[in-house]
Amino acid sequence: MAQDLKKLFENENKTSNAKMPEGHEVRFLQKLEKASPAQSSRQNQYRILQIAASILVFVGLVFGVYKYYEAPKSVETDLVDTEDTINDDTLKSLGDISPDFKKVEDYYLANINLELSKVKQTPENKELFDGYVIRLAELNQEYKRLSVELTQHGPNELTVSALIDNLKLRLNLLYDLKEQLNDLNISEDHKIRT
């Protein structure tokens, strides 16, 4: 078998020295051009599929990002919806957790009400007073939201801490309001005297 191959190669070397017929190159290029559009249409099909796949991936990513950022909003809406269905009578407060928390809550609420009753609203301090009242109303809404969370999920360290911090902040706001009103009264008295 090895000799047969050797003879085959020797015969081929003799025929390879022969020249190609005239016009062979032109016919070859014509055949190549005919075959070439078929390949380019196939490439165009692949290119269209690649573009479609890219668009599909992009749309999927946009949808995923939208759902990811939309999810926290829906949780907030669920909390708002449940706030409407839960009465103030059924809301749990710090006092429902333990007697010690009840004392803390009562202390802060009593002081808040006391300080609020001491504040006297006049036409001169109305704007300042209204700003603090709006902030206190926002804190009260946050306290109710935290109470809803406490009612639904039970007590945990973060919720209890947030409720106490809310009460502290409300009391501190009232102290600040009282101090600013006092400063305002002192400055007005000083203006009147001079």
C-alpha cells in the first residue's frame, strides 16, 4: 500500500505541471460571485437574529429592573392599604408589649401633650407654630405606620426602637418650638422697650 501512494504522488506531480485551461480564472470568479450572495443572505439572517436577540435581552433587563424597583413601592402600598383596614383600637402600642414600655410611652405622650398645651399661638408666631405642627403630624403618621408594623409582624428590636425614637423626636421638637417661641417673645419685648 505504501508503494501505491508513492506512485500516486509521482503521477500527480507530472500532471500538476500542466497549465490550467484559458478562462478558468474568470469562470471560477463568476461561480464564486454566484455562491457569494447566498452566503451574505445567510449572514444577514444571522445578523437579524443577533439584533433580535439583543433587543429581547435588553427588554428583559428593562422589565427586570422595573420590577425590582417597583417591588418596594408595592410593599409600601400594601402597608397603606392595611393601615386603612386596621382600626386604631386594634393597633398595638408599646404598652401592649410590656409594662416597662407602657411607662416609657405614657411618659413621652404625657410630656408631649403637656408641652403642646403650654405653647400659645399668636399671629406673630403662627408661621413658626404651623411648621412645627406639620412636622409633628408627619411624625404622628409615622408612629401609626410603625404601630401597624408592630401589629402585623409582632414586636422586634428595630420597630420598638423606632417607636421610642419617634416619641423622643416629637418631644424634642416641642422643646425646640418652645425655645424658639421664647426667643421670639424676648426679641419682641426687646423691640417694644427700645
